[in-house]
Amino acid sequence: MQLVCPDCGTKNRVPGERLHDDPRCGRCSAALMPAAPVTLTDASFGPYVDGTELPVLVDFWADWCGPCKMMAPHFAAAAQQLPDVRFAKLDTDAAPATSAQYGIRSIPTLALFRGGREIARQSGAMAAGQLVAWVRSALR
């Protein structure tokens, strides 16, 4: 299984049976499977989403957005409940190119990627339970 390091962007190969053994990046020793969402930028978005073989759920958000701030703890809680999905956040103000590329018109918007391709999208804030159910449904 290939995982991209959220800190340095290095691709790492991890045997599937070792995914939950706290794998570390071979280059910088950062955790490859953190239980908390990682922060992406315009520069890191493509390599991270395209290079990670596990599904990646991206929260497109902004600091000034009230619903985004309300959903943040639910997004983090859902990350704890779905260890086989990588959770990431992209600040739409700080990453305008990626936001434009994916046509983000309202926030928060969640986009689920598998193999670098978007497979599902949902706009609006959700509670952790709703988020987990939506992701599981989309991955079936």
C-alpha cells in the first residue's frame, strides 16, 4: 500500500497488514496514519491525494466560515472512527488554485477521493455520525 507522508510528501510503501502498526515515513519519521486530519496546500494536495492508495476525505473550509468551525471537531471525531480513510483539510482561502480546480462554490464541502479521483461530494456541515455514515455509503 502506498501512502504519502503528510509532512514531507515522500511516497512510502507499507504492507497492508502493517497499516495500523503506526507506520512512519522513511524520510522524516512522521506518522503516515495520523488519527487527526492533515493540512493540505495547493502544492501538497495533488501529490497527497493522487499518491495515497487509501481513500482520502478532504474538507474544503475557510477560517471565517462559522459552519466550518462548528464541523471541525466532528470531522476530527470521524477521523478517529474511520482509520482506513485519510482525513485532510484544505483552507480554500490559502489554496485558491485547488479550490478553483475542483469548483468549490460553498463551504464546508467534503470531497471523497479514491485512486486520485473524486468519487463523492457533500456540501454543508455534518455531525460525526452523519459523516461516518456518508463515507461508508460512498465507499460501498
